[in-house]
Amino acid sequence: MPEKIRIYFLGSGAIAVPVLRRLAVSEDVALLGVGTQMDRPAGRGGRLTPTPVGTAGEALGLTVDRIPRVNEEAFLERLRQLTPHFLLVVSFGQLLKAPLLALPSLGCVNIHASLLPRYRGASPVVSVIRNGETRTGVSFMKMECGLDTGPVYESFPVELVGNERADRLERQLGEMAAETVLPVLRGIMDGRLRPTAQDHEAATFCSKIRKADGRIDWRRPAREIEAMTRAYAPWPGASFTLRTGGREFPVTVVSAAVHPELSGAPGAVLRRDKHAWIVGCGEGALELLTVSAPGKREMAATAFLNGLRGAEMCLPVDF
């Protein structure tokens, strides 16, 4: 019987959850421990909330370590005692320094949600949708001190059709990573898989998403704004300010459709009736299909318009 793969798992985001579940039930794995980011305040009440990995790990009956600083000597000493083959990292959220990277006998492996060297960084799933890419995937990378610069053991591509939402694509990539993680780690362990250096000149980068990134600029092409509605789902959402009835408030566009054949001034309401709400953009026009407002559930854009009872509206383009 092959030697079990000794793994300490580091993960935080939702994409890491399917991988953790696969490791937890595999007879080929000795899961030495699970680490995640500290619980953080969330929601209006600021209640301390576990990461998706924290929640999933405890549901599996695992002890989940909340690690404030992964490079501290206390954590390194604990790993030395556990003698892992691999430190497996999926959407963890802290940089690993050289002493930690050198600690596992077979190295630190990161599962990254892009086809490296494309979209190194913190937001690959959001970025491929926002930029209209037709292909993405997951890459198994040998970690080094640079940001996603390490050589790649293997990549698994996914073709995109143009209607993906970030949350759904993240789930799909997480499931793909879960299906492939054990064959890849076994291949590394057996010496059948060797890493190949990335083409650094072909690298592209994506930064951490901020709430302000979701602000709609009607001067942009309609196709870009529609892509935002899918890329920023569920957070931060693609939103604009609506002025109506002497007040103003944000409206989030949950889903939309592009009308390249229509044109009008950016932010101008080209149509608002019981059948459609269409807004002019820098190129083409955007039909709002589903929207939400603070304190309101998602609803059809036409139902939202009905609630305004014909009041004048303005969608400002300066912010």
C-alpha cells in the first residue's frame, strides 16, 4: 500500500472548501492539520465570522487553527513536529516566507485559480470575468517567495462561455481542484511530476478587489458594465447611484443584457416602462434585468420601476 500523503492544509476562501472536503475523506491522506485566517467582523452588527474554510472544517469535525501570523516561529515549530510532506495552500490570504516554504519535505504547493502566468495575484476569478477572457483554470504551483512566480507542476483549463458569475465559477474551479489534487500530489511524491518554470514575460497581475471597484461608470461600454455585474457577484456588486423623488441611494445591478444596437448619452434612461429599463452607456446600452436596493430583496428591474410610480430619475456619471 502506498505511503499516505502527509498534508497540512492552509486555506480561507470558498474555493478551498471542496479541496479540504476531498482531503478529509481520502484514505490516501494523513491530514495533519487545517489552518485558516482569523475570524473577522462581518455584517451590520460586526459579528465575528469564520472563513468558509473555518466553517467547513468544523462541520467536518476537524480542529481548525486560526493563524494570525503564519510565519511566526511557534507555527513553524509545530509544523516541524508534524513532519508534513506538503503544505497545501488554497486561497489562504497570507504570504509565506522562506523558512516556512523550506519546511515541508516535498515543499509548499499552491492551487491558484488561473492558468499561470496569467492573473497572478489576489483576484483571478473576478478578473477573468471582468476582462472577458474565454479561458481560465487551476494551476498547481511550487511556491517560492515571489507572488505566484513559482514553477508549475500541472494546469487544468476551463473554457468560458461568457455568462459566468464569479461565485459560480469559483465553485466550479474549486471542484476541479478537488478532483485533481490527489493525483497531482501523488505524482509529485512519486517523482513523475516535475515543475516547469513560468514564462515571466507573459505574466499578468490582478489586485485585491475593493468595494469601490464595483461602482458603475456609465461612460464605459455596455459589455464591460455587464461583465462587472457577473464579476462582482456577490461582492461588492456592480452598483450606481439613483437620484429620484428628492433622495438618492445605491442600486445594485444583479443581472443585465447588452444592446449594442442602441445608443444614448451615458447614464441617460432610454426606456423605462413595464417591459424594460434601458440605460445609455459609452458604447451601446444596458438593459437592467434584476436589481436590488438597500433593505430590499432582489427583484425584476421592471418591478423596481413600478415601485417608483413614475418619479423622475437621474443616474449621475460623475463620482
